[in-house]
Amino acid sequence: MKEWFNAYVHQPAFKKKLLVMLLGVLCMGVFLSFLIEVNMGTDPCTFMNVAISEKFGILFGTWQLILNAFLFIVVIIFDIKKIGPGTFANMVFIGYISDFCRLVLWPRLLPKDVFISFPARGIIFAIAIVCFVIGASFYMNADMGVSPYDAFPVIIHDRLLKNISFKYVRMGYDFLVIIVGCIFGGKPNIGIIVMALLLGPIITFVGKKLAPYLK
């Protein structure tokens, strides 16, 4: 455990990377709240977690923490190197930041109509999905560990499916998650497709821009 801690704390530009990671988590939580409210689509994990949390009447952040805690145990057992400060920030903060915005901030600051009427709904969706993906790219390029959800398919590939390209393992994993969300009452829509198209290119672009500042 000491070696794991030192691997992060003593790496170059640790404070900068930590700040970038936390900024990314904050952006993801805030803009995820907009995506959930306009109900035009999110990433597969959020899609499933929202469906399950609504089905059982518990906070989105609470269910997301429960699921990640379970996956976290698996990651600890099979690949602890995937764990870092960003892992815990993702597990704990994103869901609850989103809940706080949806349940406390937006009802006080914004009229309800902006989430259900066009063109406001479409504009919010377009801005929120781009900002969410940018936040995710900050989080991932900070190299502070990954979420248990993202680490799980890597472990599946490395341990069980080495002969299959990882991109196909990840696609199958996300598709299975979407199916689970549908079973619990979720209805997938355009946002999941847009997220899939944007995430890779924006992560690469932001990573190149951040790299000189994180050395």
C-alpha cells in the first residue's frame, strides 16, 4: 500500500495532475446533472445507474457508489495498479455532485421548462454533452487512476479474453450495460451514440493540449 501511495504522490507534477483530475470530476458531475435532466442520453454506465436508482427509489449517487464499491473489490484483487486518487473521486463525488445539482441547485436557479421544452432542451444537451466529455478527458488524461467501471473491462480482457481486441471487449461490455439499463426501465437514445463518437477524439485532443503542463 505504501508503494501504491508513493507511486502517485512522488510522480512528476502530482499537484497539477491532482488539480486537473478534480476539475474533471467536478465538470463531469455538474454537466452529467444536465444530461440526466434533459433525458436525451448519457454514457452507458450512467444510463444503467439512473435506470436502476429510479427503479428502486434511491439516490443516483448512492447506487453509483454501491456498484463501484463492488467493482472496486474486484479491481483491488486483480489489478490494484488501476487504482489511484481519481478512482475514489470518481466513485464518491460524480454521482453526488450530480444529485446535488439536480435536487438542490437547478430547482432554485432554473425554470423547469428549460429541461423539457425545445429549443432550450436541445441547446442544454449539446453544451452539456461536450462539456461532460471534456471533463472526462481531463479526468482520464490526469493519469490519477481510473474508475472501477472502466477498469473492469480491462481486467476481463487481460484475464479472460486476451485473444480478442480490447475495443471489442469494451463495446460488448458497454452494450451489456445498456441492456441491463433497458431491463430496469431505461430507454436509450441519441446521447449514448453521441457520447461514443465524441469521447475518443476529445480525450486525445485534450490529452495533447494538457501534456506539456503535466510534466
